[in-house]
Amino acid sequence: MRGRVTGTKSRRRGAQLEQAILDAAWDELREVGYSRLTIEAVAARAGTSKPVIYRRWGGRAELVLAAWARNLPVEPEPPDTGTLRGDLHTLFSRIAHRADTMMNEMVAGVMGEAFRHPEVAALLGERLANPSPLTDTVRTIVDNAVRRGELPPVDLPPRVLRLPLDLIRTESMTCGVPAVDETVESLVNDVYVPLLHGLAAVGDAVDQG
């Protein structure tokens, strides 16, 4: 029996109502998956109405992205193992731990809607363009490596800052399971560290030219 709210709808407003809706969307996502999630079901679980939800979010994809952002676990401080490779391995492992089956289905569903609906594509573009805790963590890891002398100063384009998540997400969605430790090690050693050294070398050549 699914845990839906029944009876008279409460008169919650503002942040309290928004939290209830996002919690309901998250519970629905975990219970039935993205493909079967409906605004009507979320409204019933939250004890509100579809028009109330649509006044805040444009549709299913926007609501699910908001619920996902609200429920992401708060990460500890950026890793500081003493080496660039160690810090990156810790970071990639954290991301892989998050990339479960539910996230894969949600991302695939949102991307599918983005192809059909320009407003969803615009929302995804906006989310990718905005700074996030991940990009701040990557900057900290690289800054620490520069300070230790492992890397020359390097300019990190936005796509490079987001690449750890993109790499893990692609690997997980392609294989259908979270990335294992061997995969994480390969992505760090064979892809991301060489990329950082290459960017640093290009920047150094430009400065000397």
C-alpha cells in the first residue's frame, strides 16, 4: 500500500508546502521511478493539488530536478589526502557512490524530455552553467595540487570542472551499474590527471609565448 496522504488538504504555504511537495516527489521517484512518476501522484502524496505544483514548477522534469537537488547528501570537506591522485580518487568514488540505478533512470528520463521540450533543455543548460559544490571541490583539489607543486597553475574551463560527474554518470548509465573502484582508478589516472597536466602545459606555453 503506497503511503499517500488522504482526506482534507492542509493549508500549508510557502516553504513548508514546498518542502512537502519536494519530499513527496522524492518518495515517488524512489518508489515508482521517473517513467511512472506523475504530478497527480505527487500532489496526492503531498496532500495538495496539481495546480499548486504547476504554479511552482513547469512540469515533471523541473520538479524532479528540484527534489533531487534538495535531497542530495551534504558532502564533507573536499578530500585532502596529500596527493592529487588520492584526492581525485576520493572525489570520483563519492560521485560513483551516488550514481545508483535511480539516478541513472532519472537522468535518462530528464534528458529524454529535454529532446522533446525546449524549456526542459533550457533548465538543464541553466543547471549545468551554474556553479555547484562539485565544481568548488574540484577547484579546491586542483588548487591544493598547485600549492604542493604537483601541477603548474591551471585554468579550469567549466566543462572540465563538471567532467568528474559526467565521466561517472556516463560510465554508470552505459554499464547499468555504479562504477567500480577499478573504473574509478582508470578514469582518474588515464583521463582526468592527464587532462589537467595537458591544460597546465598549454597554459604555460601560452604564457611563455
